[in-house]
Amino acid sequence: MPDPLTTPAAELPVRRLGPEDLDRCLALSEDRAWGREERKWLFLLENAEVYAIEAPSGELAGTVTLTRYGTTAAGIGMMLVATRYGGRGLGRRLMTHVLDTAGDATVFLWATELGRPLYEKLGFETLGVTEARVGRLRPGDDPVLTRPADLGSDLDADPGFDPGSDLDALLALDAEVFGADRAALLARLFAFAEQVRVVEDETGPTGYAVSWRAMNNMLFIGPVVAGDEAAARALVTDLARDADGLVRIEVERTRPGLLDWLGERGVSQAFSTSFMVHGGRPLPGDRTRLYAPMMLAMG
Ligand SMILES: CC(C)(COP(=O)(O)OP(=O)(O)OC[C@H]1O[C@@H](n2cnc3c(N)ncnc32)[C@H](O)[C@@H]1OP(=O)(O)O)[C@@H](O)C(=O)NCCC(=O)NCCS
């Protein structure tokens, strides 16, 4: 195995990882003080393309994930290079690899301040700033305005799979808003989720949102798809009602009303990332109804 300390980055092999590589991914995350996000890494290893450069010791020198939504769009995440291999072109090598793999898709990512200079060099443009908010959400005395989605039986566990009455409607709604095919991924997310809730009018579901457990039992909320901000708040409130701990949600700065409301309810701790798109390409879908992404690593 070539040594990243002595081999030019352009000559280093990039390998696709699988669930069996979980421990090595966790070790790399810890090296960059990102924490052991075990459930999230496993979800990515099972449902996204995870690429890595390996060191002769067997450790990972760097990783990046690519989540392809048909041929229309693709999200990049988990761009990590181990501290001892930093500044040697591994980040550029990995990013160039996934950009080539993504082909003609519109490629997007959320960048930390450490990552942004590299992405700018490779042709990404910043379209906005997203705040990751963490806190204990106080539901106040809001009434319950949403209901649990009927998603039928577990796709993996039940050979006589019953799709449930909401599945088709939620997938169709999501396709309209996200603008690219993520039906298979959403089906996996619904199985992984703590809760999926729906808002509706007389025509059927007009919004939905998902909560899922991550590191330290924190409850992540996303995606949130809604017709207006009041509906988005209702979905978030109802998902967080029984959270029993911290919740996390990512919201763009172009939604100050929602951010202020989260702050008033106690979800105020934040860090921000830049939302970047490659080559100034247009994003598909109707993003006005996308109030929060599924997860920053995927879109
Ligand atoms: C961001 C990160 C992946 C960069 O990896 P890296 O292997 O050190 O980057 P490279 O050596 O490939 O750098 C590629 C180019 O970007 C530039 N660059 C990288 N980081 C930079 C920084 N913080 N400031 C300015 N320029 C930077 C390099 O100068 C280099 O330019 P060149 O190719 O024209 O010479 C790495 O620092 C890291 O893992 N950081 C912690 C985790 C993180 O924040 N990841 C980003 C998540 S969005």
C-alpha cells in the first residue's frame, strides 16, 4: 500500500468502503474531534458511497462520501483527512475523485471553514449559510397539529411488505420539493427513523418530517418539508415533544423566523456551515418548501 506521506497524492488509490470499515471511519472522525457518530457512519456506509485513502498501517488517511440522487443531483460529505496526513493534497485527491464519479449531476455540500478554501479552489460557490442548532426544545402548550405517518411494515423485515397509506404520497411530495429521486434512500431513512410525522389538508399530505437518533442519543430532525413556516414549526414541535434530551436541526439563515422561534424555544446553540454548489449549477426542485435537510453529509 503506498504511503501517503511519501507518495504524490494524485497517485494514491481511492477505495470504496463498506459497513465492515465502520471502526476505521470512527477512528478518523475522532482524530479530527468530530466524535464517534456510529449510527450516522453506519447509515452512510450502507446507503451512500464512501471513499477512502488508506495508510500502510491499515488506518484511514482520508474519507469522503457521495450520495447520488439518480443522475440529477449528488451530495458530498464527511470530507476528513487525518491530521498527520493534512496539507499533502489528499483532500483534493478525494474531492476530485467524487466530482468525477458524480458526472453531470448538480453537486452540493455544506462546508466548514476548514473545508471551504479547498472547495472554492475546485469550483464550488457559496449559496448560503446554514445554522446547525442544538438544544432542548420546549414544546410550550402548542396543540398537536401533525400525525404519525402510516408507512406500513418494515421493508427489510417483512417479506409481505405493506407500503402503508402515506408512503407513495410522501415520496411524491418529496420528489417535487427535493427535485431528484431519493425514494430508495427515504425508504431506508424511514426504517432508521425514530418518528415520521405528516401535516395534511383535505387533498392529502402537504408536509412531512423525520427524526432519527444519533450520537449520545441526540435527536436529529430532518428532512422537514412543509407548505409554510407554521407547518414546519408544528412538525418540529411534535417530533421533539418526547425527545427526552437534545435535539438538532439545520436551518438556513434565509429563514430568520424559524431560527428566532427555535432560539425562543431553547434550541439556540449553533455552529454554521456554508452551503456550496459546484460550478454554479441550478438546484432542482422547490427549495422554498425544504425547511431542513436530512443530514448535512447527504442533503
Ligand atoms: C479540510 C480538509 C479535508 C483538507 O484536507 P487536506 O488534505 O489537508 O487538503 P489538501 O492538502 O488536499 O488541500 C487542497 C488545497 O486546498 C488548500 N487548503 C486546504 N485547506 C485549506 C485551508 N484551511 N486554508 C487555505 N487553503 C486550504 C490547500 O492549500 C490546497 O491548495 P492547492 O491544491 O492549490 O495546493 C482537512 O483539513 C480536514 O479534514 N479538516 C477537518 C475536517 C473538516 O473540517 N473537513 C471539511 C468538512 S466540510
